Amino acid sequence: MYAILVHGGAGKVSPERFDSAKKGTRNAVEAGIEILKSGGRALDAVEAAVKVLEDDPTFNAGTGSVLTFNGEVEMDAAIAYGPNFDFGAVAGVKNIRHPISLARQVMEKTDHVLLAGKGANNFASLMGFEPHDPVVQRRREQWESYRKDFLNGDYKDWPKLRKLFQEHPEFLHGTVGAVAVDSHGETAAATSTGGVFLKLLGRVGDTPIPGAGTYATPHGAASSTGLGEGMMRVLITKVAADFLKMGLDAQHAATAALNYLDNTVGTEAGIIVVDRHGEIGYAYNTPNMSHAYFKEGMKEIESDL
Ligand code: GLY
């Protein structure tokens, strides 16, 4: 029984972006189904799905990523392979098209788990990744406007950014992720993001941290979205994986993990989960989390916000 579930980020999707968010997540699921329906691997399916989302400027990952305070794009991505807890990630990587594929190269071609900054970019060159500018005009305009507000004092101090993000979850939308189980019962997760608007250069979020933004075990896989500073402290995807191990199904694990976050650090977030039996689950505490899924036997892809 195969299944794939993707998200395009928790936050607030403005009505004029509803259609593109739905279409984008459906396209990503289709890319995954192409692989899974012929007996392909969950690992290939989640990478293919996230590559589609990274190429879609609707989402805050790859092309269309949000800008740092300094006006650059620094991206984080991670991929996790459930059967043996394998994990590969990159943080603060610049000027490449598919950070998720670089994360996979870290997992498969190195003895490391996470490469950051200049080292990650050097590794990308070594692996033959072509330079690619991920900045799009819409993000540059948003950056100019938010930065002006910040400099005018409307953002107050950095510690207050967290409160600001809670009051304006629209700032957060966009991290993308995919979880899948294949017909061999193997699970995998992949997550990719430009991070959060106006982040300091060098800031790394939850996405590339094992158990925070991305995790997979033999029992299932999870990918999260939202304000990384909260999820890194409670390791929300590890919490979901632990619930799966205790015997909860994917939906109960997703709900319980989000409840745990709400009752501890209480930040804006969303999570998607698949279990090894082919069940899917998702939960979010923001106005929207664009998502789409397909399970073997369904007639059509389901998608919603
Ligand atoms: N969840 C994305 C980030 O905080 O970087």
C-alpha cells in the first residue's frame, strides 16, 4: 500500500494564491505517484515531489524563497530514509535550484548528516549543481516593504519577531515537504525552505535538523512547517515518530504531536505524517496549510488549504 502526502507550508494563504497553492501541491503529489505506482521507492518519490515545489515560486523553498534581512536567500533542506534512520541535510545554502537533491547527496555521498553555508555550496559545485538565482520579484518587493516597516520601528526588536510571526502567520507560509510510504513498506520524508522573512544571515531553522523539521523511521515519516524556533525545541517530527512507534496511526500521531507543541512552546506550525501501513495524517494551528495527498486505491488526488 503506497501513499504520499505533501505540504506547501503552514501560515495564511491569501485568497488570490489559493489556486496556485492547490495546483502546486497536486503537481508535487503527481510527481510522487509516477514513481510509487510502478513500485518505485518512497525516497525517490519525496525528492521528486519536493523538487516540483522548489521550482514553484508560490512556495517558500528553492525558487521563490523569502529573503534574509540582508536581502539574500539562504535555504535549508533535509531528506530522511526511514528503514535505517538515514538523514542528509543542508543549511544556509545559496544559489542552487534544488536544495533537496543536495541534501540527498549529503546522505548518500558523505559520512556526514548536515553541511552548512560555504561548505554546502562547495559540495554543491563538486556534485555538479549549476548556479541558479532563486530570488523572484514578488519576494524582493515583500522584503523591501517588511524591511521598511522593520527600520521604521514597526517590528520593534528581534525578540519580538516571534510575537510578530504569531500575529501575522502570513509571514510564515511556504516551507514545503513530502512524506511517503512505498509498496515495499519503506518510508521517507523531505523538507525544503527559504526559512523565515528577515532572518539574520546564518540563521538555521528546524527543516534540516533531524527530528525537528524532518524525520523518518521504520514506523513512519514526518515533515513540519511553521516557525522553526519552536519546532527545534520540541523536536516535533521526532515526537510524531515516537507516537507512531507507540502504536498510534498517522492521523492521531500528527494531532498528538501538534498538541504537544501547542502545550509547550505554542508556536505556529503544521505537520504531515505517513505511517508504514499507508495511512496519512496532518494537523496545523494556522489559518491554512496547503496540502495534497494520494493513497493507493483512491480515484483522485485530494488537496486543500
Ligand atoms: N520552518 C521553517 C523555518 O522556520 O525555517
